[in-house]
Amino acid sequence: MKLHSHDFVESYSELVGFGLDRETDESTVIYYLQKFSDDQLMKRLIPSLNHADLQVIFELINRLLKDHLSDTEYHRLFLKEDHP
């Protein structure tokens, strides 16, 4: 059983662009993140990033998770594990 999914990017057919309206902005960010996290792309991109690039990505994601998810949500939604 797979724990992760990227279904949005497979079915989204609307505008991919930023700055038009909130709904399009949100959809575009989801689209970009799902495209960005593709295994084949990561296999090519990650080795070419320097330490500072890796740190920026890690810190941004970590900050967003801490700022917008409760501890329970973090464990359930990001780590995909049960949390008391």
C-alpha cells in the first residue's frame, strides 16, 4: 500500500500560473510541488544542489510545517504515522 499520492498533478487541467487569483495560485503551488517532488526529477536535481540550496529547501519546508500544522497533523499528514 502506498502512503503518498500525487493525484492532483495527474488530473489538474486548469491554468498553471501565479498572480491571477488565490484559487489559481493555490492550485499552481500544488501542481509545482507535486511536479518538483517527482522521483526522476529529484534523482537528477538533488546531486547538483550545493549545501546552501539543500538547507534553504529543508528550512522552508520545515518552517511551513511547524507554522501551519499541529503536532498531531504533522505526524499524521507529513510523517504518515499515528500520533497520540
